[in-house]
Amino acid sequence: METQIKKTVGIRGEYDVLVAGGGTAGVFAAVAAARAGARTLLVEKNGLLGGTMTAGYVNFPGIFNFWDKQLITGPCWELMEELAAEGGAVLPDNDYTKKHFRQQIRVDGFQLAATLDRVCVLNGVDILLHSMISFAEEAPGGGLIVGVTGKEGLYALRARAAVDATGDANLAGMLGYERVRSKVLQPATLENRLEGYRIEDVDKDEVERVFETAIEAGELEREVFSWKSPYEMLLARRVNMHIPCPGTEDSGSKTAMELEGRRILYTILKLFRQIRGCGNIRVKVYAAECGIRESCRIVGEKTMTADKYLSGYVYDDAVSYCFYPIDLHKLDGGGVYIVYLEKGVMPTIPYGALIPRGSRYLLVAGRTVSSDTETNSAVRVQAACMSMGQVAGTAAALAAREKTCVGQVDYHRLIQALEALGATVPEKNIAQ
């Protein structure tokens, strides 16, 4: 039986744009909004910005370059260049005879987190860490009232427009916009690095025997290794696990997944220590939270589909590019299902995919944009999320300034604002 508790929540402040989530998409949504002249607040649940790149230890964003062109630019690329100049990043060589993941940028996690702080502050973004969105509703007269829970308790803020970059479309869900899921979600991974052994001292057959015995005894599920074998993990000095993902829209499900990730890593570590040459193996570093590949998605004004993605279709409201293969991780022993883009194909992302159907004041950026399962496995990657964040932040600032709904932002004015930001927008003269 539910108990109703009435509590008056005061409105503490007002912003033009509120960005929920300070991860890969959210940081650049906030920077873009602030550069467009909006008073901007960035709300983040963790104690640092960067999301999967920092707290998730997936510190290899990509891909910014498409074949022989660079088509993701703007504040996100400026930051990568700044990091590289300071020794905190290694830029790719753009050699596309190599595997696609070889074109990702290797970044130093600490330098990235510190640089994100500095970039946000320099651009006038107000940052609120250790805080989560608690409720949201449309405000009388336009805009949104958004509840925030901080260490000091619950309070509310008013915003003319908002960007949901939570990675789980939490703000969209609170406002009642439809969200959908794939029948089976892609597994998650708890990133880590191993040390304390020499691979030359390890016998591959012994590794296989130890782990096969553990699987048969029920200590570990075979699906954990659908991506890499235990010996391959030793070679990579990284446990590439697959963790079943029950969904991450609520704290209970996400808690269960975090517990499972650490259980799997600890169990694997103990099994490795039974193997000759691995007695001193240890986890050198591990992520503060699991890296999520897939959760829910919004139902947008437009939905990206795999046929259009793989053909390089240019939408009539295309606002950014994405360059990554279809990349579906599986738990059923299938490993990773990959469909590469054909030479010269440059997929686009439409503005309508960032707008929850029926939304007036909210945009979404990141992996929860409106897309089918296959397309989502490509557009969820970090460079694409950064680019979508820049679009959403710019559009939200325009909507706030003009006191209009996000779906009524003039496309040509949005393109002009993105170009002024330094972002590359898709060419519209390509024949469909």
C-alpha cells in the first residue's frame, strides 16, 4: 500500500538550459548551450564529468574521422586537440586499412576529467556534481520545473529548455515520453586492467582447463566469455567480460548489474591465481561503474533505421554525422556482430531523432536517441554522442532564447549556429 507524503519543494533558481547528465553527450551539450549565450546548468550524478570516458574507464573515444575526411568537429574536437597538445591524448593516424577501433583516441582519464572541468567553467557552465534529477513537469507559462536531489535534499529549478543526456532517458521518462527497449539488451562491461604476471610464464591449456572446470562447477557462466577467452584476456591484460544487462533506467536494476560486474571480475581474478605464472596477478585499475552499451531509447519525431544508416542516407533535417559499424555485442556465444560501412558511406543523424515525440521543451542526446536496435549499436559510441550533445545544446539554447518549442527551432538557423560553433553539418546536396 502506497503512502502519500506531501512536501513543498522550493524553486531555487532559473536557467535557460538545464542538462541532465555530465557524460559524453551532456558535457558538450552544456558547452554548446553556454557558447550560444544560454545560462546553463549541468547536473551530474558522479563526482566527475566524462561519464563512460572517465567513471566508466572507456577512455578511447571515436571515431571523428570518416575515411579521408574529418566530419565531427566543434568543442569536442577542440578538447581532443588540447589534450593531445598537453600529452594527454594520442590522435589516430587515419589509416583505414586498420580495424575501426584503431582509429579511436587514447586519452588519459585524469587529464580528460580535469580538462572537462576547465572547459565547462571557462565557457560559463554552472556545474552541479553528486546530484540527480528527481522529477520533472511542464511549468505554467512554458519551460520545465525540474527536481534535483543533492546531498542537502530535494529542491527544484526552472529551465526554459532541457537536454536529457542521462544515458537512460530518465528525464524523458519522468515527463511521460514513450521509451522502448530491444527484446534483449546488449551486455555491459566493467572495464579494468591487469598486472603482476608475464604472459610467457602462462600455459594456455592450463588456463582453459581451470576455467572449463569452474564453468562446469557453476562458479561462472559461459556467457561471460562470449567476447574473449580467458587466455585472450591475459594477452590483452584486460578482462573483457560480458555482463547481462537487466536495464539501467532504475537504481535497483543498475545496482544489481554493478554487483554482478564486480563479482565476475573478482571470481575471474581468483581463478587466474590458480594458474602457474599468475599467482601475483591483480587488478591494477577498474572502472567506478559498468560501461552500458544499451538501455532504453526514446520514440522520437524521427527514428533512425539500419537501412538508412548503412546507405549513408542524408535526412532532410540532418544535423551531424556518425562513423562506426553496426556493433552488436551478444550474450549467446555469438560474440560481436559487426557490419562495416562500405567505402565512402557517411551516415547522418536527424534532428528529429533527438526530440521525444510530442516534446515541447526537452531534447535527448546520446545513446537513447530514437533508433532501431542495429543503428543504436553504432550511434551510441562516444564521438557520435559528443556531436549529438553539441546539436542538442545549441538547439535548446535557440529554443530558450526564442521562447519556442524545441520542435519549432528553425532548421536553417540551427545549422548556422552549429557552423558558428565550429561543428560540421551534413551536406544537403547529396542525391538520395
